[in-house]
Amino acid sequence: MFFGKTIYVLFTVAMIIFAPENGYAQIRVDTTRSAEFLVQDILIGQGILVGNVTSHGAPYSIALFTDSSAQVGIKEGILLSTGNVYYSIGPNKSPRSGWASNTPGDEDLNKVTRGKTYDAAVLAFDFITSSEMLSFNFVFASEEYQEYVGSKFNDVFGFFLTGPNADHVNLATLPDGKTAITINNVNHEQGKMYYVDNPYYNTSDPFIWDVRKRKVIKNRKYQKKVDPPRYDVQFDGFTVVLQARFTVIPVEIYHIKMAVADVSDGILDSGVFLEAGSFRSSGEIVVTLDETDDRFDKVQPDQTIPLTVTTNEVTARASGVEMDVMDENRNLLPDPEVVIADFKIVNIEFAFDSYEISDAYVQFIYSIYQLLESNPDIRVEVTGHTDNQGSDVYNMQLSQRRSDAVIKHLFDLGVKPDRITSRFMGETAPLDSNNTDKGRARNRRVEFVVIRGKTLN
């Protein structure tokens, strides 16, 4: 039986119309996961078999996110960002937050918005379904709200489906099945029933920069009492939870490309939240899927190998290799069969308010380079941290500079960009107490994780 083309988007107002009463539970993001893991273990729900997973974009543009308070209406899933996923973490402290990755846009999104796109984050895969109705839930969010509504900076996303009865159909549309969901189409004035505002207002400066008129103007909010942003996310606005749906033919192969990009420049960030377990099939038809179906390569999970243990060294033997680790962190050791290197595992630590790499750690970075050179099937994640001295924003920037300093050193040695994932956590993940000089010194660090599997780029 052939199921004809039926396209529509079901809009569901989720638990985002009120703020939590007992304080915020912050969004957490994790860029260490492979694209295969994000699709197979996070996104996919019942009645779906996936394969041939690919992704494109900056390493920090795709992440696993969790938020127990569901600030945007979703508790867990995948975040695709046109900038840096860590910039999505609230509260909203600026009306114009963004990260320009200087990466390419996307041709399909260029056609949707009729403008040039930049810094695209793309996740794509093949799949087959056991039933006739495909659906998944998502939220679109942006820093372009509200200042750039109606302008050329019309950040855009799309879900492009191809299959037996779908010729590059974009599922990211309004109920008419034609109007794409963009800054200019869903905002505080147009399509406002689907929009949630989360603005930040400057009340401390008598004059501010008007981003539309490109000149200094009098600040109408100066010294006035304004309500703080209601939601603990950086984005100035976002949609309610939306559900994309499409009638498919069970057991036939489909391909979907999920993409988001900046338009006209790569400055302010936009993002798409995809709900965990929501990519599923349902309906009156139920066909048993064959796990041995060899029409596409099945997803294979990555192995993650922690390399973040320091001092108080003891010797652990694994596969004939001696490695220095902390006894109390013995549970962090990889299984013996996946040990792939022979060198002291350390963190790189930094002086106060510094991101300069001391000579003592140059040899260790060279060991990381040698590890990558001799193992083409792995990549390295570099995560910067700080102590709690200074503001949250400054510490986030400092931790980024520390990650960047280490990555630049690896680049100078000849390591390719797609072998490295960058993260920066500011003061949010201390290794030791920030109440002592010794503890703060340990927290001023960069950590390493080696990951087997395909890269995000």
C-alpha cells in the first residue's frame, strides 16, 4: 500500500509558559559525544532503525544537552548551534551573545532563507520505520530576537526529508506546510502564539547602541525597573515545543538532514533543540524491523577513554602498559583492551588569571600529538577550566582561552582540526575545593579525553 504525501506540523504548548518557582536548574551541554551516539542513543525512539550518520559544523556546535527543569520545554536531547553550544547556558546576561566559528553555511538553507548562510550545524542520517507516521519534537531559539526581527539577519533551520514519497521536503514549517520557521516568521509580532520571549534589558547605561539604526541612542530603560529574563537560557527568545510529522512508507529507506545556520553574518547564535527519544514512528501499521538489514551501515557506538587523573601516582597495569593514575580514581581507567598509550596522564595547570602554557607541560602536549599520529581512529577532547575567582562570564572566556592555547599548540605540531574537540566550562566543574589556594590551583586546568570513533566534522 502506498501512503501519499501528507505534511503538517503539530504545535504543542509545553511546560515553558511558567518559570520554575524554586530556582533554576541550569542547562548542561556535552560535546564529547559522537554523532552516532547522539542519534542512536539519544534521539531515536520506538519503531526506527538508523544508519549512515554524518555531521558537519564546528566541534562545539553539536552537543548532548540536559535540563531537568525543561527551561525550553525539553529535558534532554541534542542541541545544534550556529555558534557555541556553551553560549546557550543561562541566565541571559546580554541581548547580543554569539560566537562566530567562521565555518561554511548550507546550500539547502540558503534556498529557504534566500540569503547567504554561515556557521551551519548539520546532523544527517538514513532510517527506516516500522509504522506509517514519522514524528519528532523540537524548539528553535535565537539571540536575533527581538532586535533583528524583520531584518536580513533571518537565522534559519530546516529538516530536509528525502525518500520514496519525499523529494527534499522541509518539515520545519508552519501548519501551512510552506512557511519556514525563521526569525522573521515566528516572533513577538508574527506567529506570536508559537513564540516565547526571554529578553535582557540594559538598565545601567544612559545611552546604548541601536543595532538596527547603527548609532548611539538614549536608553529608554535607563534606571527603570524591568523584569529579569524568565528562563535560565541565554537565548533572547524561542519557540514553544513543536512537533514535525510526515506520512512515510514503512521499511523504505529515508534520509533526513537537520541543519541550522546564521544568515547574512556569523555573529549572533541560534539553535535547535531536538527532544530525546522523540524521533519515532507510530500508526495503524506495525512492521517488525530486521536488525540485520544490510541496506545501510548500522550505527556503532564510540568508546570514550578518560585521560583526566593527576598526582598521588600509583602503577596500574593494563595490557602490558604501565600508566600513572590516582588510586581513588581507579574506576576512571579504561578497560585493559582499550588502553592505547604509554605516558603519564596529567592535567595541564595554569597560573592565576593566565592561559600561558608553562614549559613543564610542553612535552606532555607533544605526547598527545604522538598519540594522535600513531592512532588515526581517535580524536582528543580538550576542556578548559578555571577557579571561582572573577565573574562567571570572565571565567568562561578564560577557560576558552586556555583550551584555545592548548589547541593552537597541537595545530602548530600538525594536528588537523577535525581530530580535536574543544570545550570550556569556566568555574562550573571544579576538581577540588575553591576555598584553598591548593584547590584553586588544581581547578585552573585543561583536561584531556581521548575518544575512539569518527569525528564530528
